[in-house]
Amino acid sequence: VQLVESGGGLVQPGGSLRLSCAASGFTARIYTMSWYRQAQGKERELVATMSRVGGSTYYADSVKSRFTISRDNAKNTVYLQMNSLKPEGTAVYYCYRHAGEYWGQGTQVTVSS
């Protein structure tokens, strides 16, 4: 099992980024997958989840209506579209598979002018 995040970077407040989580060693669509983030000096927090059954989604209140989690089954990849980014969104973002508690290595997102 391997999860590889990409797509992070530096973006101005109000900007957008799309993070990708390429899964290998398993079929992502049959597992519940999440995105977490961890800002410096803070605990890791759940950002968004897509369930394995029906693909229902959950979002933290702080990102609701601005972030979207999605999945491309053909590419075995989970995405996090982040719009209207705020400076408090600066963090390392991690992809997570709930079954077995697998984490990716993380990708840094910095929101700053």
C-alpha cells in the first residue's frame, strides 16, 4: 500500500490548488479515504472524507463549501480541490486510508501574499 500526495505549493489568499493522492497496491474506490492537515505546532485535523460506500462526503466546518474531495477510479487517485484559500490553510496535507491506517508523506500548502 502506497499513498503519494502532490499538488501543494505557495498560493495567494483567495487562490486555488488541487491536491492529488495517487494510490497503489489497492483499489481506492473500495476504501474510505480522507485528507488531513497539520499546521506547524498544531494537531493533525480531519479536512474531508469520502466513504467507500456510495462515495458520500464529509467536510470540516472550516472548509465546507470551499473544498471538494473527489475520486478518479480510472487513475486510482483521490483529489482535494481547494478554493478560496485562507492563510490559516497553511499546513502539510496528508492522504489517509482508514482501513489499516495508511498515511502518505504529505504535501506542503502555504497560503501567503
